Amino acid sequence: MKVAAYQAPLHAIHSLEVLGLIREQIDECKANGVEILCCPEGVLGGLADYVGRPTEIAIDVESGQLHTLLSPLASDRVTTILGFTEIDHGRLYNSAAVFHQGTVAGVYRKLHPAIHRSVYTAGDETPVFTIGDLTFGIMICRDSNFPEPARAMAARGAAALFIPTNNGLPPAKGGPELVEQARKADIARATENGVFVIRADVAGRAGGLISYGSSGIVDPGGKVLQSARQLAPDLVVAEIETGSINPTRF
């Protein structure tokens, strides 16, 4: 199975422009046999911790609001993982949806929203999802620094972990060292659990924030199959299949 990570431009995630960009990646993936595409954390609207009115970017899943928003991204061949701010009974969650064949197949909520303080409520579940022959888990950004979520998902059969990430931070906090830190976490989670790790980040400068982009794909042995270009949009792809790992770039 081929999987991909989309490194989205930081400037686009605060507008509906990003839907068109994601649609382009889905079409590219479909043309090249990719079955699962991972997009960044907060790719739909940005992160609530960095906007003046967090509820304005919040999306309700139960009401069908998320399904309606994602409908232009429907594909019969490409399943897409997308980060967004979820609102549920007045609480905000940093979430990621699995959008499969035009339906929201499931949602993961970030377990560790921030180091100090966040407007997000912490999630408390570690679900796994199955698309085709692949069972996988999702960890959002900082969750990947902790061994326990990955271990729990691997124990439930996950052969891959997708990590929507958003390292768009003030320059004093968002230096290039975050790329190395993210890759070390990817390698640790991959080798500890014998799984593939696919991380999708944002990249560029916008609104006083910067992200160098830590998107990449790591195999179960800790080998880095792909790393995205820094400070620029990118799409990295690899085939995650026992005995046949063929990294490619489009």
C-alpha cells in the first residue's frame, strides 16, 4: 500500500484555499496509486490556540458540518486524514478525521494538547482504524513524544501511525531543530513498536509564525524513507509493504 504525507503551506490553512490544495494532492495521489493521504494538524482553519476567537474555526462532527465541509474531497480510492478543531458540547478538541469514500469514518482527539496551557480539552482514547489491508493509528503532533499511545495502538494491531503535525510557531519557538526532534520521535515510535510512521506538517511563514516542515516517512527499522523539503510545500510518498519498501517523490 502506498501512503503519503502532505506538507501544506502555513499561509493557506486559515482559509478555504486549503481545500483546493488538498484536492490537488488527492488527485495526485489517485494518479499514482496512493491509498491514504495524511494532512497536517489543524489543516482546516489552523490551531485554535493561535486565533482570537477559537470557536469561529470549530467544526461540529455530529451535526454533519464536517461531512459537508469535506464533501469536495471525496474520493473512491484515496482516504484522507485531516486535522481540525472539533467542538462537542461546548468543548474544543484538537482532532483528526479519517475521510473515507465520502464519509467521516472516525475521529481521533489529541491526548496532549499543549505543554503548559491550551484552549483544547484533552482526548482520552487511542482508536485504531482499518482501510483495506492496513490497520493504523493516529497521534497528533505532541502525542508522538509519548510512548504509551503508540504502544496501545500497536497492541491493537496498528501497523502504521499517522502523525498530523503543526509546527507553525513564533520564530523563538519554531526553529529548524524541531525537524530533528520530530524525526527522532518518529524513529523511536517506529522501532519501539515495529510500525511505519508517517508525519505531515505545515511549512513556511505566515502571520508571525514559522514552520520548517517535519513531514516524513520512517519504516519499522527506523530508516527514514522520505523527508520533505524545508520551508516549502511538499508531498512525500512511500510504499509500506513487508519486503517491498519503495520511496518516491512527486
